[in-house]
Amino acid sequence: MNKRSFLLSAGIAALGFGVSVETVAAQEAWPSEPIQIVVPWAAGGATDAIMRILAGEVSDALEVPVTVVNQTGARGTVGTNAVINSEPDGYTWASGGVQDLGTYKVQGLLDTDLEDWHLFIAVLNAPVLSVGEGSDLKTPEDVAAFMNENPGDLTVGTSGIPSTAYSAIQAFQSHVGGDFRAVAYDGDAPTMVAVVSGEVMATTQSGPGQAAMIKGGRVTPLAVLADQPLVIEGIDDIPPITQFYPDFSAPGVTIQVGVFLPKDVPQEVLDRMTEVWETEIANSEDLQAYARENGSIFSPMHGEEAMEMARSAVAATAWQMHDDGTTTMSPDEAGIPRP
């Protein structure tokens, strides 16, 4: 039986059971069941907040439920690995920052890289060097001096190794010298609790991950690790690190945050997602409001535009990690050329 005959027979059979051919086709169209976004970090952090906004927007656009599930552990790899091991049918998505996703392989944590995924980016987040309320460290120069005078005594809360926050403090240390001790947590929320409680002295989590505590006066931002001030609605602009160190450069530490679909998802999934990103997410008032209030840069992108930016950021991050001795293989071996 040829394909046309089979489809005709299937349609006749469907009609025999009181089901229209249109209904059969609709059942096969994507999406026809709930979608799950796996967040590899704890609830309450920046990634979690962004994904919950995205879930609502995508659910409205696709007319199916979209839920957020937090699967933490092993520096973000537990949740990502769950997506890797799921059926690539478009119903289970990974999420987070591309630098984490793109450096798991060189860290020996997961056998995956950027080319295994389709990236749908929502916002960009820059890391902020902050200290606890009442800290004696008032400026980035104070932090640098402490790191040099007391090597290894500065405790810095991050979302693990690898994480963009860790790469950010590494970049700062590489520029100013001295040393620090990283303390890993499962995301923004527990990291910020550690800073507020005094369990750690500082952090370089993203601006959105710190925004609530900064606005509440519980932590003090010293500088955003970028070349432009960070604007968060309701507080004074956070100065750029280049105000203190004009030649500071760390292109890999600004995070592209979004959802990641396995490369083997059907083409109809990619076509529909592209349409949603270009029509709905690109005009999302809720995401734009989040960005203004929390210090994100609203920057929806997908396809080659997203991949080109991601490859550059991952290369910078992976080679910095390698030069600092925190990789298990050369990025060259993972197909990541030195920038």
C-alpha cells in the first residue's frame, strides 16, 4: 500500500469511528500535549523567574500548558541531562545560560555542546560584583586589595563550577591578581541567602539574580562586570567595572538566557517556535517589564544569530577556564577554537 492509499484508508477508518480527517490531522500537529521547561537551578532565582514568564507567554501562543520544573544538582547538569535523555519530540526543553550549556563538555560533566541544541534566547544578564550589607569592602579596588593581601580568604558565592558567576569572579581575579575561594550553591536564591547571612563575603551572580536583595538593601553592588552601567528600576545605576579598571574585558560573562531544544526535534517544532519567538516573545510586555525592573537586557533571538553570539561567549569562557586549570580537556578537543 502506498502512502497516499494508507492516508486515505486511515481517513476512512477515522470517519468510520465518527472522527473527522481534520481531527486526525490536528491530533498529529505539534503541540498537542503539555510542554515542560526544565530549570537546572533552584526556584526563586533569575533563570527560574524568566522561565516562568516565558512559560506563560509560550502557553498562550501555543494554546497548551507549559510548566516549569526545577531539577537541581551537580552544577546544573542534573536538569540538563534529564532533557538529553528525554524523547526529542519538542515537549521537554532545557533552559539556563548558554555559557553553562556550552562548557559542560570541557569540564567533563556532560557530553554535550552548543551544536546539540537549538537556542531560543530571551534576555541577556550581566554579572554584578556585590558584597553583604555593612561590608568593609566598599569598592572593587577594596575587593582586589583584600584578594591580594589575604589570598583565598575572600569567599565568593556562585552557582557552581562551571557557572557564569564563577567565570566572572575568575575574570576579575585574572585582572587584579590575588585569589578567592568559591562556594557553590544551586542557583541565585540560595547564593543570595548565603551573602545576606554572611556565610560568604561576596558574589558575582547576575544582576537579575541579585535585584531583589539589592533593592532591599541587603547586599551592596560594587560594579557590573561590563562596560556600561547597569540600570535597575528604582535604584541608582550600578557603575561598570571599566570605571575602576578601564582596560577590563571579559566578553564571555554576559549571559544569554533562554530555552534550549534538542537538535533532533522535528522541523515543525522549530518552525512553530520560530514563529512564536518572532511574533510573541519579541513583543512580550511582561519580559520587557521584567528586564527594566531587574537589570536584564531584553534581547530575544534564535537561529544563527543566537548561535553566533553563543559560540563567542562560550569560547571566551571555556578558554578562560582552561587557562585557570578548571577543565578536564582542552577546548580545542571539544571543537572550541581559542578566541
